[in-house]
Amino acid sequence: MKQTIRATFHDNINMTTGKLEEIEDLGCFFLSDETGSSPMFPRKSTLQLNLFDRDSGETMNVPVQMTGVARESGVWLYRVKWSSVPEMLQN
């Protein structure tokens, strides 16, 4: 699986950019670019993760469930769970 990939994290109101880290079968961490004093998304939110493959130009939305959020080095780190690893992230 790819180790790190840029992505967009959004619901019907808010959106942030960042990168995926520690991609696993059950989910990953989303290291957000947002620097606000509180997280943009509440814990246990159902969100969409938009992935973009620069090589092919392909995009895909992946439904995810946020299972945790923490502040790390001045930005927000979200833990998300998916039903299966998105095809775009599989080698």
C-alpha cells in the first residue's frame, strides 16, 4: 500500500486538506492542514475522504467514520475507519 497520499476530508459543510498516514486495512490517520484552536469535525462524524491520484487524474470519495481526534504539532490528526481499503490505495 502507498505510505502517504494527499487528500481532502469533508462533510456537507466543512472541508480541509491534508495527508493520509499509517494506511491500514481498517483505516488510517488523516493529518489535517488546519491549524484552528478546535477541530473542524466532531468525533464520531461520518465524513467523505476525497482521494486524488496525480498519475492517472482519477479521484474517488470514500465514506469514513471518524473514531478519534488529537492535536499534534499545531495541526489536527484525525483517526478514521473505512469498510475496506480504497482501491486507489492498494498496490
